[in-house]
Amino acid sequence: MRTVRLGVGVVLAVFFAWLVWRASTDDGFRFIWNRDEGEFIVFVGVVGLASLVLSATSLQPPGFARAGGRWMVRAAAYICGASGLMLVALGAGTAYYNTTDCPTDDGDCLSLLGGMVWSLVSVAVSAVVVVVIEVVLWRHRRKSAAIRDR
């Protein structure tokens, strides 16, 4: 099962690299699913994150409980969670500023900038949450190691 996950992760990583290369070298390369070209960035991000998660869960050795636990899996989960929170904050901030600052749909509204600020704040919040989780896990491992060594 680990080799299947690693294989799919590598295939997705190659696909991710191809998408990034293709989008950066060909101005005519487009991907519009529903409304705009921003969906391509989301799609590439999801492919990259899926590749990261599959690779991390297959490469992490199973007997890593003493030396920091399954840090690759935790790192992949932190990145996925922070990315998801960023997308939600961007959508919520943009929607909020669309309703409060842009009563008409004239195209000159800068509500996306407000959404980007909310997204940036969510990155800072995610960083604080990750540090708190890692400190709690570190203290728990240290405490359980001290009890085990008695």
C-alpha cells in the first residue's frame, strides 16, 4: 500500500511540475472551470498538496514514535490546513467587502485586496496554531519519556 501511495504521489508531483511549467512558459495555456482563471491556481495547489500528503504518508518510517513522531505527516497536515484556511479567509474577506464597500458591480471594487489581507492574517494564525501544537506535543513526548525512563 505504501508503494501505491508513493507512486500516485510521484505521478501527481510530475503533473504538478508540468502544470507549473506549462503555465509559466505558455501564455495561451488556460484552465477556466467555472468563473475565472484563479481556479487554475487552486487546482494546481490541490494537486501539489495531494502529492505532498501521499508522498509524506508513504515515506515516513512507521517506527518514528520516539524521535518526534510522524513529523512528515504532521507537516503535510499543517500545510493542507493552512492552505484551506487561506482559501476560506480569502473567500470570506472578499464576500464581506463586496457587500459592504461595493454596492454596485462596476469592476473597480478592490474587495479582493481585503480578502487577501484576511488571507494573510490566516497565515499568521496558522503559524501560531502550529507552534502551539508542536510545543504541546513536544512537552507530552518529553513527559512520557521521563516517566518511561524511571
